Amino acid sequence: MKKVAVLQSNYIPWKGYFDIISQVDEFIFYDDVQYTSRDWRNRNRIKIPNGLLWLSVPVGKERNRLICEVEIPNNTWQKKHWQNIVQFYSKAPFFNEYKHFFENFYMNDNYANLSSMNISLIKKICSEILDIRTVFRDSREFDLQGKKENRMLELLKKVEATHYLSGPAAKSYIDEQNFADKNIKLEWMDYSGYPEYKQLFGKFEHAVSVLDLIFNVGSDSAFYVYGWRN
């Protein structure tokens, strides 16, 4: 059995993104597809006293480009994002423990490409904080010829997947029979049931960047991502 998930890279994703990575044998970044603006590719949310704050990486307004082609014109946003993170999380219990990890990303690393930046940080969070040992691949490794769902099926056959774990949003357009015809068992990720943790600033909010979890619970973060199921 070989379970695979395929997703576009996101900027500082929420815990559910890392959960789906933890549930599979192989995770494939799918960034050679159309970039969508006002999506999770270049932005995410953190918790602040009066609600939620979007942190957005400025990447221009060009529509006709793949995610892997999205360039970051300059790095001035990095200091601003880090200042916001420090402002709203410096009093979190484990901020100081993980401060240098993220400060290095925001203040010392410079990225010209959105996909490369997202993938690099996701991998580091998996290996250095969440103890996720899933194998990572990139769809650009493969010479894919199909379109839409056929392209996905072609990719899954090339990596010899027997099971495909998909996010629930895809239920609206995936034809399950096509996967059955290729002898690939289609499974749906369930994002419900995550335990709450002590969070800053009032009412609990699940749909925020994983930064919120890491700064608030530290080395217990893996439990709140996937360990609670055991």
C-alpha cells in the first residue's frame, strides 16, 4: 500500500495542511498548475486581539501564470510580517523557544520565488518541529501530459499510488469512478475533531496559521496536528 496526497504549496499553512502530510507515505507539491489570487498560496491569517489579521506576500496581479512561476518582486514584506508576528505572539508561552527558527526565515532568508519559499518552510516545519517524516516529491519531476483530473491520475500512476488522500473541497469536482478504474482507492481527509488548545485573544479559532499552534503549545504541537488520533 502507498498512500499519496497532492496539494499546492501554501504560505505558513494551517495545522490541517500538515495533518494531511502526516497521514500519507508521499506528499507531492502540485505547483505547476494555475496560480489563483486571493487564495492560500501567498497569504494566511494570525490571531490578534480584535479578530484575525491577514499576512499577505505581495506577488503582483498577473493572472496568467503557474504557481511555480510566481515571483516575489522584493523582500520588504518580510520585516513587516515578522513585526506583526512579534507584536501579537511575543507573550505566547513558547514564542521565545521558536523565535529564532522563524526570525531566521523572515529576517535572514530572501526568496525570489513563492513556490520555493513555501515548500522550503513547510519542509522545515515538518522535520524540525512536527516530527513528520513523510517523503516529499514535486509534480515538476514528472512529464505530465494530461489535463485536470486526468493529469492527477497520471501523476498518481507514475508514483505507483494505491491510495489517494484528497481534501474535502475536491468532492465537488472529482469523479470517484475514474480513480476506481485506475485501481486507486480515493479517501477523503476529515478536518473535524481537532482538540482546542489555550490560545491568545478570546474565542478559539482553528483556521489560522500553524504559527499560532507552535507559539502556544510548543513541543506538543504534533499532538494537536495528528497525535490526538492515536
